[in-house]
Amino acid sequence: MRRDLFVFDDEIKVHWPDDFPENVPITIRVQSPSGSIYSEGNKYAKAGAVAIMGNAFTFPDGVYDVVLMPHPREYYKVNMHITRKLRCWITRNRFSTAPYSDLTQRKYEALNDALHREENVFCEIAKMALNAWDQIKQKVILETIDGINHRGDCSDFYLVGLLGMLYRFGQDPAFPQELKQPLQDCILNFKYWSDEPGSDSMWYWSENHSILFHTCEVLAGQLYPEHTFTNNGETGQQHREKGGARAPNFLIADARHARMVGRGWETRLVCMWQPVMANRRRDSASRKD
């Protein structure tokens, strides 16, 4: 393969060199890393041959392996389990090296792309933004709520999405009424900082998490100012005031620290991220090798 990224109407091609000495049958599959097959063809590997496996827009967006293998008869009956996998990325979007259209059109393109994905709750929010209410999968939203209720890591990432969803679309007549009570219960019982009651496996201390926790607390307090938040007994107004004080204090303190050490945002330097970044560097080095 002469490239590993295919977009829109690009043809996924496998090339053989002009001096390839053999002329042998071969099977080629385009499949997901988990093994789901999206394209398969029986070809001949010979000098100068090109095997075309389809256009990019016929595949769901994602990561794929182009698998070179013996003919299925030899693979399954003779047990000739010899394969070669070539990793590639496929997207149905057009690719551009320069900005195009206006901001409104580019926002629509991003939302429309998310609408066709099934990755997480943010895809469901994109459907709401495009008035595609009949395509909403309530199960995805309820599973997100359940994860937040269990206070797993990155709950703040998802809660800020749910809060934004309620602010933007909660009063829309098409908004699923079955979701409103589970959403309210989730927001009222959340643990908005480490000093509140209850156990959890959430991380508070890197910059991205800290500002999101404070943002969630402000938005939740504004949304339910008179309600009692069941996790610590404070009202929404109290949470709004507390989060509203913590957010600028955090930004000011972090800016002072950044100026003192001569760096900007430092998530990449937080101790918990150092092993992750080291692994990424090793992976990158191994790919180059």
C-alpha cells in the first residue's frame, strides 16, 4: 500500500512491485481490528498488479486492517494460516489542506459526521442539534448517566456534556421525557469536588479535570438553584457560588505557576501522565522503526 489514509472517493488499493517474481492467488480482506469483514476479494499477486478493494465512502469511518492471506480453501482446510496485516484509516469525509466554506457550514459538517457515529453520548447530542430526534438512542444516554452515578474516571467529561444538552435542548418539546428524571437525579447526586462525601475513582487534579469539575458545579447550580443536592446537602445556589469562586481561583493560580516555571498548561507534566506519555513515545518510536 502506498498510503495509510483514505478519504471520500479514494480507492483502497494494494500494489505489487513491477519486479514481483510470482503469479499466485491471494485473498485480500478489509476488516476492522476486531475482525469484522467489510470487503473481500480473491486476486492474483503478480508483477505490477493493483487490487482495488472499494471506495472510502463505502466504509464506516474508522481504523482498518488490509489483510493479505491465502485463498480461504487453503487457509481453512489446509491450515495455511499465514497473513500480513496493513493498518490504515478510512473516512467518508472529504480531505482539505486549507479551510473551506464558512463556520456555519463547517459546524454542520462536524455535527453530521457525529450523527452517523455510535461512539458515545456526544453523538446523541449531535442528533439533537440537527433535530434528528427519531434517531436518538436513549440507551446510550442512560448508560452515560449510570457511569457518572458510579463516579468512574472521566465522569466530569460526560457530565458537562449532559449539562450542556439540558441547557440547549431540555425545553424542546421533542426532548425525551423519560430522560429528565434520571438526568436530574444524576446531577443532584454528583460529587463535584474531592472534599465532598462519598468514594469515587475520579481524578480531580490535572488542569483539564479541575476546570471541568468547577464548570459542572456552576452549570448544575444554575440549572437547579433551589434544589438540594443530595450528595452534600447544599443548594444549587451554594454550588453555583462555590464553583464560581473555584474556577477563577484555579485559573489564576495555574497561570501564576506557569509564569513562574516558564511553561503553559502542564497536563503533560502531571506525574500521573508521565507513564502514559512515555508509553506513547515508545509506541511512536517502534512505529518509526
